Amino acid sequence: MNKTHNFQIIYEETLGAAAMNNRGFYYPVDLDFGAKGKIYCLNRAHEGDTSGVRVCVLDSDSNYYGVFGSNGYNEGQFIYATGIAVYDEIVYVSDEHLNKISLFDSSGEFIKRWGIPGSKEGQLNGPSAIKFDLNGNLYIVDHLNNRIQVFDKDGKYISGFGSYGTNPGQFNLPWGITIDSLGFIYVSDWRNDRVQKFSHEGGFVSLFGSSGNKNGQFNRPSSVAVDLEGDIYITDWGNHRVQVFDKNFNFIQSLRGESTLSPWAKEFLEANPDEMAARKSSDLDLDLDIEDQHMLSSHIEKLFWAPISVKIDKQGKIYVVDRNRHRIQVYSKKIFN
């Protein structure tokens, strides 16, 4: 942690547990928040394995409200779901294979879907993260077209910005997006290993980051979130961590993961004594002296393993989608006087 700043990010709890159907997560990829504290967690499942594709609905107290969606090409189904956003109690889900945005009501009933594959204005090629601004316009990371496109909530094209490249304002397979309280747009520029900031109209403002594993460097950043104070949170996917920066892009803290068992996981173990016994006989917090962060994450249960999305709720809690561990790690911001 950077000692010159007056806050620290603290681990709070873990939500979810591995499950291929119904209550639980299976390779989750994104989440968003609805009314009455509901959390919509989008499960992409694993490439080649279609069993766990769905949206799981829960809250921060681990109450379970059901699931909707499944694998397939029909209405209300997904192939490679990538992003989720909730606006006016309508749930929007992007699919990078179908090149569609699917809409559901808050109970999971399918409403409609829209999207045309291609590279022209208003067409999509591998849409990933999606985010609404305060005016109800939907910003879509058009991943394979290396641009951001803006639509109204009904799918009418408004504008777009960005192109392929390494210069400021250009992208190489962008993935994540957020919009701060002032209207600035932040994009995680995945293959360029950086985060770019734009005006609300799409004008380039600044960028930060480079390739590597040191503080302030990235290995395929996948998501970005900004809190009300302007501090920035980035899922550094390939380095298996979340990095925290202030509004001027000064490095503050690196989160490697501190997960404990979630209520759902505890319930499963209590109902399955053989699994509980196997767990007690295993060393889940190994003291490994290796540099390979992927290897560390795959052997130490508490650590992030391919964190892919970060979101902040209205109370300021920070939710990290811990993809390969099928869970959400929740953090809070502690401010010092």
C-alpha cells in the first residue's frame, strides 16, 4: 500500500460457490446491481462446456433468487456471454459470439434482443463489456472492431470512437469499460496493457499503464471501475490481481485475494461430510516460493485466479468476479483521518 494516501482497501467477504446449475457460479464473467440489493452474476461457463451458462441472481447477504438464461442460439440464450448491465430494472447481456444484446426483465423473462454482426457503424463484432451512462445510453466495447459504440437503450446507434492501433485513443482488443460520476469514460485496453480515459463525447484525455508485472504495469487488464472519490480499480487479469490507483493514476495498492468460504460453500460442506473431511486434510494455503502467479493462484485457495471484472455498488463496496474460483470477493474502502 502507498502510505501517502489516506485509504486502504480491506477484504470483507466472499459470495457464491461453484455449481454448474441453479444456485452457484460456473466461470462467472461479469456482474451488475439491480433494485433492492439484487446482484446479477453472469456465468459464461467454460469454453466447450455449455452446462453452466446462466445469470444467477443473489444479494450481498447470500440470499438466492433464481437463475435465467441458458446455452443456445434461441431467444433468451447465450453462446459466449461477456457483459451485463442493469438499467431501469431491465437486464442487458452482451454475447460476443452471437453479436447480440439480449434484454430481460428483473425476473428473468426475455424481452427482446438486437444487434447486427459486422464492422460498419452500429454493427458489432465480439461485443464484450457494456455500461450505461446517466442518460440511459449504452456504451458497448466492440472488442474485435477495436472501438466503443454508443446506442440508446432500444438499440438505436448514436455514435462511436476508437480504431485499431497503439497510439493514444486507439485500441487493441479492448474489453472493459466504466463511466465515472463526472461522465469520463475508462476503457481497459486489453492487448495494449493499459487503461485509457476519454471525455463523455469520446475525446481522448489520458492513458496509463504498460506491459509487465510491477506496480502500475498490466498483463491483459480486463475491467475497470471508479468510485465516487475518483479512485480507480483495475482487474489485472493475467497477473491475477486487482490494482488500485488514485484519480491521478498514482499506484495505491495491489490486491492479491483474501477469500474465505462463502455461506453457500459452507452449506455445501456441511451437507457433504466427505467433502468436508477431504478439505480438512488438504493444505489450501501452501507456502510456495515460486514466481509464476498463475501457479500460485491455482494452488492457494484464497488468492484471485483470473479476476475478470470489478464493480462498485451504491454503498461503495467493491465486487471482484474471481472467474476460475467461481466466486465473488467483496472489499470495502477504509479511510483514515
